Amino acid sequence: MSEENQLTDAEDLQERLAEVHTLLARHKLVEEIVHRQEGPRHDLVEGIVHKQHLQELQHKLEPMHPADVAYILEALPPDERLIVWDLVKAEHDGEILLEVSDAVRESLIESMARNELVAAAETLDADELADLAPDLPQGVIDDVFRSLPAEEREHLRAAMSYPEDAVGSIMDFDMVTVREDVTLEVVLRYLRRFDELPDHTDQLFVVDRDEHLKGVLPLNILLVNEVEVEVGSLMHTEFVEFEPDDEAEDAAKAFERYDLVSAPVVDADGKLLGRVTVNEVVDFIREEAEQEQLAHAGLAEEEDIFASVWDSVKNRWAWLAVNLVTAFVASRVIGAFEDSIEKLVALAALMPIVAGIGGNSGNQTITMIVRAIAMGQVQPDAMRRLLRKELGVASINGLIWGSLLGVAAWWLYGSAQLGVVMTAAMTLNLLLAATAGVGIPLLRQKFGADPAIGGSVMITALTDSGGFFIFLGLATLFLM
Amino acid sequence: MSEENQLTDAEDLQERLAEVHTLLARHKLVEEIVHRQEGPRHDLVEGIVHKQHLQELQHKLEPMHPADVAYILEALPPDERLIVWDLVKAEHDGEILLEVSDAVRESLIESMARNELVAAAETLDADELADLAPDLPQGVIDDVFRSLPAEEREHLRAAMSYPEDAVGSIMDFDMVTVREDVTLEVVLRYLRRFDELPDHTDQLFVVDRDEHLKGVLPLNILLVNEVEVEVGSLMHTEFVEFEPDDEAEDAAKAFERYDLVSAPVVDADGKLLGRVTVNEVVDFIREEAEQEQLAHAGLAEEEDIFASVWDSVKNRWAWLAVNLVTAFVASRVIGAFEDSIEKLVALAALMPIVAGIGGNSGNQTITMIVRAIAMGQVQPDAMRRLLRKELGVASINGLIWGSLLGVAAWWLYGSAQLGVVMTAAMTLNLLLAATAGVGIPLLRQKFGADPAIGGSVMITALTDSGGFFIFLGLATLFLM
């Protein structure tokens, strides 16, 4: 974060966005008037008036923090977004591209010429560049690569080589290292030679001649001790370190558990490679949470709310297709019992209740279990215990809600037998939901799959088809 | 975080948990054997063997970080959890209570005597105590309150007075302040008088005689500049500050945007009250995400996976009840068309598809809109634009998937008219879903309600009942 940027609180940011909106609206209005005007003075008027609001806009945007500009870009519809992007991009375009969402980033990059992109990319550090690289045309990456000094190039190659969920992909290479046999005074003198320390420097890394990490020296310790003391006698030797292939999720949990600001990343030999900082961890946590939320609703990726209709259709079709298939299967289950429904049409009205409550209850169970697995609270031997408990919950719920609905069915259709079938079907479907809610994530975990993915679809498919089958099956057996 | 604690990575933590499990299992086994043994040597054997594994366990747990102990406690079933809790609690009980989840915290607090709780609470800072206070018996809070020095008492009173989603509830009172007219040399000498600086001290707060905040001095700046320079000429005057009544969510977003480690909290007159640190922000973000995930599946609160069946039933009943009501309404909608279903039983098999796809599509829309609102991307005038787009998406999806299903219906039941009704009903229900998906969150936002809450239930209720009504209604009009 460079010093001269304005920092804005939430309210101010909203105001600023409103100002941008107003200026853009005025600009459009003037443009329309100018275009409508004919005759010799046309060019003159255009020259004077046309650019006025854009200049005011640029003046407003200039001092803003790249993250705030990114925020404003995301809140604008495509045409206005590109007008604003043209006004700001020369300044901090690389940083702004880093801050905007993936969907918006694409639209901005599309609007840029190759040389603009190269210039933007060259202002970034290797780790930032690696984040941006997947969205850049290959030609731009090649150009940037060639222009980098050897060390940076190595860093970029390293940063780009790690998968998105590995520590390597959130690490940076900005760190301050010191030797253990020097005094704090020497360290302080050394630091004064910097123009500025890397962001989030809360500790210095103590390394030997071969860059092996020996310990960490928190600034906290550096500042409260006498300057004659040697680094080696003060440094912490008990600290968290990661390797680049470690899961970023585990690193995030360590940051949370131990309240870290930065942590070193070392290779298998203990050689210092880089560090992870809390700001990257915060972004990672937020992105994970969002990803999960989107996946839960069946959105393939983050959607620019101003995306075209067609982009939205593409983003959503896979999930709808999957649900169509499961709904179709459920429909065929019902189809198999059409004779029974023809004889007792009440079944058609009651069956969605059995299926629906099963789905809700199953989703409660699976959410709880997936969360417990993610927190590491589920031991391999826990299946039996968890199943017993969930079956208990399902039995109670089945008897309570099932009886209630059984009575309702009896009252509505005047058949006590129908009520009993309803109660029994509800209870059985809830037991099915509980079994699946425990079993699906635990089995996925056991076979090395992500327990969180697709569980909700599977369980709903099961409780729908299963619910219809159980209810219509019992009805056919006992009421026909 | 005190220095002497072991820090453990994710894998080690799993190993440690396995060791705890093993030791507890051995302990139980020995206990059983001892209990079965009769005769004079009984007490002797018990005295020697019985405690052996527990001592080993205690030895293992002692050097662990409170957050890691908390993790292990959460992963143990209730009886074993209390055995482990008894072994550790004297040491860091306050800190551990802070780290465990709400559900587990309750069970631990229940097991403690009043004097133990008071002793535990007294080891905490005011802001930590305030976090714990809602779970403590009133008597314990009163005792602690009386034992605090006047300043701490004031802090505690302040910290407890803010709602959970306000900045005040995540702020602490540990900060280092300096005056602007002193040199860096004086500051460095002053810092050396501390035993340690507060955690997450990345900047000092520059205040005047009346504690009004004039600027901030990042340690970064302090360390790279010559010691003769005065604080006033180096301090940043452009910085983010919060008031205690600000939304914690807005503060979290500012931390994300500007990559902050700490930020000052001031009162309306600009007087420094405390600070917010990134570790609290990380916890807040994670909790928010979890809360949302739980609410989405209809779980009232975080559930201890070892909770009793009865506790689980209580945690889940409200959501099931709401869904039961909406399912019942949908069932009555079907009930109104029983004559039509009796005449054409295919309707019963096809209707859940129409309802189901509508629900899925509506949830996609609402998730996208709620997210965009949360990111501040939706302006008050955006409703029309968003609605137009979503209706476009719904039309395309309706025609594609609806036609597919229409053809399937035609092929299955040999009626082209039924196929057309199916296609039309699908399209109409998707349009309904799109309208509700845009309208519900935007209207909730307009009337000051949280756009995220309950949207999913509402939209599913609407697309279920609506889908049945549309499909059966069209069928009755055109096929009967």
C-alpha cells in the first residue's frame, strides 16, 4: 500500500461511487447533446464540454487506493466500467487488475492492448504476477518473462508452478533476513538502509550462510531488547513454517490458531524460500467461503452481475442439467406408481411433503458432518457413533412431524390408514436422509474425495426418489 | 501467544490427537481391569497403574498451544473431553475457553466450579472477557468485575456494551501511544522499557495530551528512518480509523481492501479508545462464513458433533417446521387440482420436475444477487437492469430445458399437448423464480432487512407452490 493513497471507510466509498455515477451520467448527457448538435460549432463544443466531466472524474479517481478503484469498477455496468478504466489504467493498472474479481478482470483485460498489458504486468511482484498470469494472453506473459531480471524470473517460474490450493501459490518473496551472530544494533543499522520494509514485516528471518532458516526475530523482540544483545540469543526457534506444497487451507488454519501475521516457507532441506502473510490468508479464506457458497447454489464461478445473459446461462447450466436428471429419475419413480395414484389421488398431493422434509433434514445432517470433517473433528472410527446419533434425531423428528402430518392426512382425506402410511414413510425417509447425510461425506473422505462437494445434490436426489418410492410403495402395499 | 508454547502444523496436530485417543483408550482399559479386580491389592494396583496414562497425557498436553488443546477437546466425545479438560484446565483454562466453539464451551463451563471459573476469567484481558461473558454465570461475572482494577473494569464495561456485529466487540485495549514532538530515538528508548509489545503491534498511535489521535507511526517507518527525526514529520495522517459503533463487517472489508494488521478505534471526538487487529478480523470473517453456511442448511447454531440427540433436535426443529408449513401449502395447491390428476395421472409424475428446476434456478439467482449486494455492487436503481437480465436467462433456460422435458413428456405419454404444457410451465416457473430471486433480496435490502436471510426458503416455497399451480393450472385449462 503506497502512502499517498486515500483510505476510505465504507460510507465514504458509497458516496464516492455515487459521485462517479453522477459524473458518468452527466458525461453521457453532454455527449448526447453534442451528438445531436449540427453545424460548424460542433467540434468546438465537443472539444470544450465533452471532456469536462471525465477530467473531474479522473481527478476524483487519481488519489484513490487501487482496491477502492477496483470496487468502483465492479459496481459499474460494462460500458461505464470501460470509460472509468480508461481514465485510471495508466496509473495503477496492475494493482487494480489484481484487486478486481475474476469475472470483471477478464472484461478489463480484453479491453487492453498487448503493450498496455505488458506495462501493467511489469509493475507487479513475481507473486502478484503469478496470480494474474492465468488471465493474461500467453504472448504477454512471454514478453514480461523476457523483461525480468534472472532472480525475479526464477521467482515467477516458482510461483506459477504451484496449484491454487497450495501454500506456494499464496507465498511472496519479500522478506528481510539476518544472521544469528550479529547484535541488534547491527540489525537496526541494517534496517535503516532500507527505503521501506516489505509490507507485513512483523518478524525477520534468521538464516545461515546457506539460507537455511535457523529462527525468527519478531520486531516486537527487536524493539524491547538492549541493542548489545545478539540475534541468536533472542530469536524464537519454536515457530510455524510451511513448505510450498502444503495445503493453503492448513496454513490458513495455522494463521487462525496462532494469530500469525507472517510465516516462513522453506524447502525440504529447510532453506528459506519465501513467506506467507496474513493479507493473503484473509483473501484465501474469503475466496474459499465464497467458492463454497457459489458451489452450493450451483454457480460454476463468480458472476459479474453485469455479465451478458449468455455468460450467465453458461455459468449455470451444468447444475441445472444435473438437477434435471435427478428430477427426471424421481419422476420415473412416481411414474411406476401411476396406478396407485389413479386409485388414490391424495397420494399425489402428499408425496412432495415426504420428499421435501427428507431433503431438508438430510441437508442439515450433511452440513454438520462436512463442517466437522473440515474442522478435523471426525476420527475414522466416528462413523458408527455419528450414525447412531443421527438415526436417533431422525427417529424423533420422524415420529413428531410424521405424526403431525399423519393426523393432517387423516383429517383431510378421512383415512386413518393413509395417516399411518404417511407417518411411517416420513420416518423411513428421515432415516434414509440421516444415513446418507452421515455416509456420503464420510465415504467420500475415506476415498480421498472432497467431502464437501456435491453432497447436497446427491442427498436431495436420494431423498426425493427415495421418499416417493417409500411413500408410494407403502401406500401400494397397504392401501390398495 | 506466549513463547514457550509448541506450535504444531496440521499433520502433527492429527498425530497428537491420535496419541490422545490411544492414551485415553488405554486409560479406560486399565480402569476397567482395575474395577473388575477384587481383593486386598485392589487399591494398591489402582493407585499405581490407574494414573499412569493420565500423567503421560498431561505431559503431552502441557506444552501445547491453547488453540491446539481447544482443537483436541472439540474432537473428543463428552466423557473423554472432560477427562482431558480436567488435566489441562489449571494452566490456560481461560485461553482455551476462548478458543473452543460455543457449543463445546458450554459443556466445559458446566463442568467447572464457580471459583475455577473466576480464576480462569481473571487471567484474561477485558476484551477477551467480554467475549466469554455471555456464556458465564452472572455470579462469576460479578465476582470478576469486583476483582478488577478500575481501568480494566471500565474497559470490560465498554467491551460488553457493544452488539456482536459492531467494531466495539472486536476491539482490544492494548496499544502503544507516543507524542508527535519526540524523536524516534526517544520512541525507541521508550519501547525498550516494555517487557513485550502487545501482539500485532505494527504501528504506534500518535496522540496529543487529550488522547486525540493525530496519526499513526508504522514500525516499518520507525525502523528505516534516522533516529534524530521527529515522530510528527514521519507519521501517517492518512489512515483508516473506526468508531466502536461501526459495523464489524465494514471494518473487515477495510482490512481486506487495505491489507491492514491493526487499525485505531476512536470516539466521536477523535479520542483514541482502542484498536482492532487482524486476528480478530480473521476470526470474524470465518465466523460469518460459518454462520451463513449453517443458516443456509437451517441449523440454528454450531452443533457439537457429540451433542446429545435431544440438543440436535432442538437445533434443527425450527427450520423443519418452516419447511413443513411451506410443503403443506404446496400440497394443498396440488390438492386443489386432484380432479385433473385423476383424469391424467401423468401430471403427478411430471409436476415435481417443474417445481424442482424452478427452485434450483431461483436459488442460483438469489445467491448471485445477495452476493452482489454484500459486495456493494448493487445500486438502488439496478433492480430493473438485473431483472431484465435474469428474465433473459430464465427465458433461455426455460426454452432449452423446458423443450427437452416437453419432448420427454410427449415421448413418455404420447401427448404433444402435454409436452407443450410442460414447456410452457417450465418457462413460466423459471420466470417466476427469476423475479423472486431478484425481488426478494432487493426488497429486503430496501426495507432495511438483511437480504441474505431466509431467501432460500422463501424462493423454494414460491417455486414449489407456484410451479405446481402453473403446471396443473395450465393442464386443467388446456388438456381437460
